[in-house]
Amino acid sequence: MRDGIDIEFREVGMRDGLQNTKGFFPTEAKIAWMKAEVASGMPAIEICSFVPPKLIPQFKDAVEVVEATHATDTGDCIISALIPNMKGAERGVELGMKKLNFVASVSETHNLSNVRRKPEESVEDFRRIVEMRDALPDDKKFVIDGGMSTVFGCTLEGNVDPAAAVKLAQQFVEAGADHLTVCDTVGFANPKQVRDMFRLLQSELGPDVTMTAHFHDTRGLALANMEAALDVGIRSFDACLAGLGGCPWAPGASGNMVMEDGVFMAEAMGMRTGIDVDKLCSIREIIADNLPGEPLHGAIAKAGVPKGHSPASSFAAAAE
């Protein structure tokens, strides 16, 4: 986590938010979105997924978006991309990415549907990716995140055994993951379940394993689940501008946790995010202009911040 913040958000809208939209989001608009998020103070952005364009046409311009990112002064904003396999990792290396986010599902059915392999096969691929990474020259090495989907439930299988989530987490760590992302992919989680799951992972993995929470707002509990994760010490969260996105295997899903609302809640609770929520809300215009008809979610963008609200970041800046 960079200096001067208490909680780190990662914008996943350019990947998770766009991957299932009906229309192609123009390359120039993606680049404008990325630059505007950097300017808002966003600590981390996942900009695309390295998958075959025939599978997800939205990312056919991944090379152009990555090159634009390299050409932009992103400061200490962490730029990353999602990968499902070794081919994705190799592409990331070719494009000079410094952080790659691997994904595998705890649910076998979901993993077979999503990446066409069993979870144990994904783990083996992950292990090979780490070995490949470790053999690279230092200037080409990258940080790798082990992303665990369907930790809290699966629309294809129903309930997911917490022990299976712990097993996958342990396998990622043993294989060399630098970090873990724990995902409520289809929006099943409730606050008690979140507290219990993270406590279990913390107990089994130890204090040195850092984790990001990834919540969907399918049933309106994303912010409540964020608060539950905060209660047990989680300080890193994925979210999407305007609450875009949703898993293709979750019919009726309304999308990811709304970034603007999560940032506001953290700042209102005295936790510095480093993000200007007003600048963040203004970026919604880029989405509205380029995805006409796409529902945009979020309470703060509609109602505004309450009178007298003072962000935690402003107090810290005044004290310096």
C-alpha cells in the first residue's frame, strides 16, 4: 500500500466492468478513463484481460490500451491485467506488465465454465507461470496475484465449502502468489459469511499473506460486506466505477461494488483513500457517453455527499 492512505481501492471497471457489456467501448474512451482515474488519485487499476478476442471482443484493443498506459505518467498507481493461463502471462510479459492477476474458481463447475479446466489444473498452470516469472531477468519480473472466484457461493453449484476456499488459497501461496484476491463473484456473500471466511483464511494462512476483497452488489450487500471485511482487518478492495459488470454465470447480477460509494464510505469513516470522490463521479460521463443505455449504479453520484462532509484525506493533508 502506498504512503498516505489507509485503505487501497483497485478500479476493475475497465476489465470486470466492461467484459460483458453489449457494445464495444472505444479504445480512446478507455484510455481517457484510465487517465482520469489516475488523476483522481486511484491507487490501482486493472485495465484489461489478456484473453483471445474471439472469446471477449471487448479486449481486442488490449495492446493499444497497455501501450497508452506505458506512455502515461501513472505515478505510483499500480496498473495490472487479468490472466487466465500461461498464454495470458506470456502476453503480459511481452507487453511489459509489472502486475498480473491470475484467476481460478473454488467451484469446479464454474472454473470449467469460465476457463475450461478444473481448479487443480489452474493451480498447476499458476505454478508454471511463477516458475517462468522467476526465471526472467529482474527488469521483466512481475508481481502475481492469485485470484479466487466463487469463494462465497456459486450460481452453478450453490454453496461452496469454506475448506475448499482455504485449500485453493494455500495452493496459491505455496505456488508463489505475492497476494490473494478473495471474490464474491456472483454476489452470494453476507457480512457474517465475510467475517467468518476472512478470519478462517487469516488463521490458516498466517499474517504475512495479504488479501484483497472483491464484492458484487447482486443482492445489495456489497457495502455491508466491505464493512465486514474492514472489521477483520482487510484494507484492500476491488470496485467498479458506476457499479458496472457482473459474472456471465450470475443472471440478474447488477454489477460490482460501486467505487464512488465505497470511497465515500471509507472517507466518511475516517479512512484515507487518496481519491477525490468528486473527480471520480465526473468520470461517469465517459461511461454514459460511450455505453448509452447501460445502467449506471451508485448513490453518491445521484445524491451527492452530505452537507458538512469532510474527507479523511483532507484532514491528513491539513495536518501535514
